Amino acid sequence: MMSENLKTLYTILSEVLGVDVGAITDEMSPETTPSWDSYNALMLVSELETAFHVHFTMDEVVAVKNVGDIKMALKRHGIEL
């Protein structure tokens, strides 16, 4: 059973990147997802900050290399997935 926070994360990833929720894995990255370009990366940050009421530092944003990294960043901000 997927938590509400995880559903929210996957919905945001799906909508911003235009991918099916079922295709999202922790290893999914800009290298494996053509639509994950610099513009959509900024959109992801904005949507995640709004949905989860957090603020990511520039260091955190730059450190994200895949979906697993996004999950770890959210957990560091106290978001349970």
C-alpha cells in the first residue's frame, strides 16, 4: 500500500515529466528520462516544495541525481514516504 506522500510524489513526477506512474522507479533519472530536462527539473523542485511545504537548498537540488535522491531529500525534511 502506497502512502499518501508517496502517491503525491509519484503524481508530481508523472505530471511534470509526462510519464506513467507505473514507470517510476528510484533509479529513474535525467539520463533515463528525456523529458527530465533543466526546465522540468525546476518545475519538480517548485511542485515538490509547494506540495510538501519544504524548501530545498541549492546544494540539495544539485545533489539530486534520481528519484531515490528526491525521496532522501524529502525524508531529510521530515516527510515520511
